[in-house]
Amino acid sequence: MKKSIFILAFASFIFASCSDDNNTNDPVIVKPVEGGTVAAKVGGPNQPNQVFVDLSANTQSIAKRDTWDLGFSTGADFRVIINGSVKMAVKKLETTNIDEVQTQDNAVAVGTETIASWGYVDNPTGILTGNGAGIGTAIAEISATATDNYVYLVNMGFEVGTSTPSTGSVALDGNSRGWKKIRITRDGNDYVVDYANLADTTHKTVKVSKKSDFNFTFLSLATGQEVSVQPTKKQWDLSFTSFTNYIDYGQDQITYGFADFITTNILVGTKVYMVQSTAATLASEFTAFTKANVEEGKFSTSTTDQRVIGDTWRVGGGPSSQPSIKDERFYVVKDVDGNYFKVKFIALTNDAGKRGNPVFEYELLK
């Protein structure tokens, strides 16, 4: 997404001359695109894909959402996220022995019967810091003292669904992906992951290295291999994904799986706010909105929460109504390079009414 791409110009050497006078190191300036219309390739009502959109380049990267399990922070901290797009959940056990036999605990899950404060999922704000158990990440920060790192019981969530839902509905969840137990320690600047099935009395081990160009290094416990999921940290702004969120329930909050969810790249400083309009005036207000209209103070919420867009751009529908976009609002996005864009959603479904086909238009603000 960088505004400037530096290309080294090599001098042409001629037998008759050894002069370096023609060598240049001048940068070639690549301006962000003016905008466009983007159909995010979420993949239909099973929503198999996580899509990462780079507004300044008008590109999108795609990863199948059930191909990874854990994401390892590449910053100075040692934080590990779980895959909320498939409803993973974890519980800390009172043991450091990965080879002890464990049994599944059906309370460790995503759903309306799981209280958010139990700490079985990552905090949906996207802020990693905290004491673990849902304050920041569900898995506590990995300590340099090995004996402080406990075994976790892991509900692996669900495979991507394959059934065909009724028009306007989604079918996110397929077969259960089963259960694992894991223990994560450190070796210098690397993570060391021990993992096994619950009944196993031996385990496998894989080392995961930090990659500074990315927000996370991703791992599949099914293969024991690293997986490519997100683009490099500065090469995306918005992510389209299914998502484990918190919702209010009486005096508590519960965990809940959302379809058609959008997060911002909070870890590199992507910011966003919503502009409230009306259905009658949205088109004209969107057209008239320029960089001079941007209110910097309104970005503040998005510095500590990746869910400002979230599900606020659409209505999910119900027994007597079809899903639809909210046509009285648009969004202002500021990327890591300081480019400003206005973003308006224009479709949630395709022409046949099938979910998982979002479309938005956007423009670079000047």
C-alpha cells in the first residue's frame, strides 16, 4: 500500500567508459488509485473466504478461513490469537504437562450460552494486550519462564459449511473440526508449540518464527505447517470475514458468530469512522464529501477497536425480511500512509439474492 516504491536504477556499463555519472537512486512515486468498485470475493452464503482489501492499490487477497488455527504476533510481545472465523475457543488448564490425557469441555465454545467474561475467545476489539482469558487474547501472553505457560484445551470450531441455505441466509458452519490440546513456550524470539489430540500421551512440536513484515505468523495444527493468510501488514486496510463477536445479553455479554463482518487493520493504524446520512441524501452527500470534510477526532474509536464497520453496514434480515445494506451511511477510512478514502456499500447479495457477495465503491479524498 506504500505511496512510494523505490526502484534501483542500474547504470549501463559501456566498455569505453567507467563513469558512474548516469547512476540514479531517485524514487519512482506511485500514487494511490483514485477509487473504484470492489466485489469482495467472500465466496457466497457459506462465506469460505477471508478477504483482505488494499484500498490504495485496489487489490484483494484471499485465504480460506478454515486453513489456519493460531496466529502468532510478530511484534515485541508474545501474543497468540485463535481463529474466530471458525468459532474456535480455548480454556486454560491447571497443568503444564501436555502429555496428560484431557477430555473435551462442551462449555468451551462460541454461542449464546457462553458468557464472554469466561475468556474462551479473543477480545473482539483486536487489542492484544491484557492478562489473557479474553482480556486481550484468550491465551495468556507467552512467558519467557517456561513453567508459567500452561496447557490449553482447544475447541477447533467448524469447517466451512457446504450446505445450501435458503435465499438470503448463510450456512457458515460445517463439520466439527474436533479438539486439541496445546502448550506454547518461547525459545529466544521464537514460539514453540506443543500440540496433540486430547487422548494422546505424546505430542508434536513445531517452532514458529516472527516475520516482521506481517502482523502475525499463522499456523495450522492439522498440518503443523505455517499458512499464508494475511498480506504483509501495510498491504491491507479492510478484512471481510465471519467473526466471533460479543453481544449484550441482559447484564452480561455473550459470544456470537457473525457473518458479513468487516474489520480494519488496527495493528498498523488503519482508522475509520461512519458518516450518518439519510437514504434520500446519501448519494449527494457521498459525492460532495471531500478531504476538507474529514473530522480527525472521529477516528478515535477505531484506534482501539477494529469493529467500527463490523456489521453496521448491513441488516441481516429475518423470517419476514431479506438482508440488505444500510443505505443511510458511508465510511471514511484513513490508511497507514495517511491516504483518506470514502467508502459506500452498495450490495450485500448478488442478483439472485445470495449472501456472501458484498460490493462497495470508494474514492480517494482530495
